[in-house]
Amino acid sequence: MAKRRIPVADGLSACREVRAGESARSVRATAVRFLLEELGELAPGHTVEVRVPPFGAVQCVEGPQHTRGTPPNVIEMDVDTWLGLALGQLSWERAVEDGSLRASGSRADIQGLLPILRL
């Protein structure tokens, strides 16, 4: 299970602000990290690593666990893509089509877990 570092109230507040158009780096960072924590809670495990540089990453999804080096199933995207996917403003297919989401590995598809939060 992912380690929770962002209080739920703070995370929800940051997500609401981002959804309303807030662009402050600190607010966006809080929203990204909170949504990654939520994904870790929703799908605990170590099979897939979701990376949203520069703000964070989480390992999630049950299944085979890697112990060293780069995991075999990696999803990486920019901040705007993650926020769009996690808040229901962007589809997985669209993110893949426009190249803003990169996924490698046979289990690197979490679209069934998205959106994480609908506001």
C-alpha cells in the first residue's frame, strides 16, 4: 500500500483548485502527489510504476513484483496529462495518441482505474 503523505482534505482542495484552473506549482504538485497516493490505495501492489516527473511516482497493481532496477511495467506522463486522466478530463486513448503518455510492459494499462476522482 502506498504511504499517505498528503492529508485527504489538502489533496481534495488542491484537486478542486486545479480543476478550477489554478496553475500554482505548489497546488499542482499537491494534486499530483495526492492522486498518485489515491491510485496506490485503489490498486495496491508493485507490478506497475506510474511516474509523473518531477512530482512523484507510485507502484501499484497486484501481480508479479520486481525488486531491483527499472520495473518491467512503467507508465510515464507529464503533469497535465496525469491531472487530466486522474480527474476525468482526458481519455487514456487521447493521451496515448498525442504521445503525452508512454506505457511499456504487458501490464502497463491502468485505464480501468481512471478517473481516480470526479469533482
